[in-house]
Amino acid sequence: MTLLFRTLLSPAKAAAQRLPMLQRAPLSTAAAPSIPSRSQALLRSQPRQTRPALFQAPNYLSHATHRHYSTELKAQVDIKDQSSASVVDSSKVHLRWKDGTTSRFHSFWLRDHCHCPECYHSVTKQRLVNTFKIPRDIKPKSVSLSSTGLDITWDHENHKSHYPFTWLNRHSYDPKITDPYLPEGAPKKTWDNSIASNLPEVAYKDVMESDKGLAEWLNNIHVYGFSFVSGVPVTTEATEELAKRISFIRETHYGGFWDFTSDLGHGDTAYTDLALGAHTDTTYFTDPVGLQMFHLLHHDGEGGHNLMVDGFHCAKILKERHPASYKLLSEIGIPAHSAGDLSTHIVPSPRRNPILNHDPVTQDLVQVRFNNDDRSTMNHLEPHQVDAFYEALFDWNKVLTDEKNLLWTKFQPGRVLIFDNWRCLHGRSAFTGKRRMCGAYTNWDDYRSRWRTLNTSAKQLAEDL
């Protein structure tokens, strides 16, 4: 696991999480957690909706100027008019589309991106051409149009290249025709606790027996940030095989596949029976884990309800209500550590990372990285930053602990939870008795690769390269 933590809680909230639990609800998908919460009582009384009440996730930081790119392929080139392709000053090739748009490509750029069998391996999708042996002043000897694309014969070694129109359109950079930074896949949908009436869930049998079921499971994670899997055999073996349907399991200082109880087997509060507030795992890794999976195998006590919070939804709220705090938490780096075991002293490189991390080009929020218990000493702050940092941290905590944003569920044997650790924060209420859990981590890049190959055509993936 990782150093799970108790979020900055008010005394009243902290006390509430340590109250004795009520009689445990029956183990069914309808069971609601026995949390002293007005919203939970309301949820139990609400009729089941056909779709959850969700919020679309916009860009949280926007450019001063907006990008306006077509998502549709421009009209193909008029191949009957060979003048649609021309060489200008030998350094550029111009290609005129039917709608009048002209794309301009540098000659060297085109030669460097040749995808013929001599220059590009069709299986490995790796460049074979030696970029550094291409003459910097290379020129097209001839250009012509075929039914599928642009053909060029180069003056160096008479090399022949073919560029499909679809590929040229997608990668046109002067001008940009399609947005190279367009988000992948279906739009993400942010949520609050109203999603409890229709949780994303798939059947174990579907995931294990077909790529269609696996694709649906991974797409749930992509869209909502989490998904349940029902009907899982209550064994470590079945749970491990489920995790491996996505990718290999990520090994950490906690091992690979976990099977743990509250025995302090590691120096980590995950191995206790304490309440844990909403947090993300492995903030102390240079590359925080991508997915986290939990499966309750046995519990003979009370409590231990699972908490989920949509970090992207909370970030949106923070920006709307406290833009200065949002900006500060997007800029000030937070040092983190894992040092509970004698043989472990992990810190990330770079040493400090913001809580809210954005794509440097699009400024889209891509990662929430927050575990207050794992935070190291903030001795890098300038004097004028100290009060502003804590004010922003308290603003963030207020949103994270707002009852409307807390999704409480009851773990059940046979029902696995998996979630995006770069987006969703998780925690639990305190519990009694013996509680046995198992689970695993998955790398972010491996999860995204598996999702991408199952939810995008091979043709589109090839054209994106």
C-alpha cells in the first residue's frame, strides 16, 4: 500500500469518523454505509436513476486565446489537379486541400518522417531511417498525387516516399488543421455523491472472458475515474488474475500483489484500523502509481466503509471559489516521503511536486497528488508564502471534506474496486475486528496503453504516431 492518511479534519469531523458504527448492513450492492451523514440518508431514499447526475470536466486553467481546430477530416485533395501539390523554393512542399486550405511541410521534415519499409518498421512502429545521414538541404526531385496520398522522389539516393492524405491532414503543422492536443477518448465526467445511485460497474465474467468487457471496464475508469467489478471469486488468486487483465502488477517496497490486515506489517497507517481521510497514494514516488485495486476478503467486525472523492471535481470547485488558492496549489511544490520501514527512505525526483499538476501545453489538470500525512517539512517556502500556503491548503481541505463530495460505499467480498490514483482520492472509516484485504497497483502508462488499444482503432493509433 502506501502511507494512507487522515486528511486535515475539523475536530468534529475527526470525532465523527471514530464514532462506533451502527449494525452492519447486509452485504449487497444496495447496502449503504453506516456513516453519520445526512446525505447518505437522502441517498437511501432516492429512486434509482437511469444515469448519474454528473458534471462535465472542463479545462481548469484556460489559455488567453482558445484553440479552434477541426475535429473532422478536411476534404481530400483533388488528385486530378496535380498542381495541388507543389515545391516552393525546394525547402517546402505545399499541399492544397479541396476546401482551399494549403498545408506547408518542410522538405527535411517530410524526409525524416518517411514511413516506407526502409525507413519505418511496420511491426515495431520505430524509425529506421538515420536522421543524421539525411542531407540538411535535401530537395524533392518530383512530387505527384496518387489516389491515397502524396508521392515524393528525393534528390538524395532517389529515395521514394509515400504520405497518406489522412496522415498529412492529421499532422499538418502549418497550419494546424486538427488539434494535436485534443483529449483522448470519451469526455471525462466529474461527480459528487449523487453518483451513488448509479455506480459504474462491470461483471467479472465479462472482463475475464472478452476484450469487450475489459474495454468497458477500462473506459469506466477513463470516464469516471473508478469502477466496480461484481461477481469476483473471493480469493487472492482470482483478484490477482483480474488485476493482470490490465497489465503486470507494479512492484513497490510493499511488494507486488498485497494480502494484508491491520497488523502494522509495514510502517504505514494502511496497516492499522484507524480512519483515513481522502488522499492519493505514493505521492513520494517520482511516478505515482496509476491504478489501485481493493478487494475485501473477510471482515468480522464493524466499520471500515470506503471513501471516494473525485479530485477533478473538487479542483473545479476550488478554482471557482478560491482561484488564488487553486493557482498556488498548482505552483508550490510539496515534498513527500515514505520512511516507515527501517529499510526504506523514499523521496521523489524532483523533490517537490504541486498538489494540482497540469499539462504544460494545454494547461488541463492531469494529476492530483495529495497525501497530507506523507508531506515532509515545508522549509522551502519564502516567508511571504507561509500564510498563503496554509490558507490554500485549508481551502482545498474544505472542498475535499464537503459532505456533498464524499462517496461512501461498503466493501463486500466478491466486489472489487479499482480507481485512477491520479484523479480519485480514497480513504476509509475506522473499523473493529479482523479485516483482510487484497489488491494491487498498476502503472499509469501501462493502464493507458491497454485502454487505448482496446478503445481506439489500430488505424487511428497508427496515424497518431
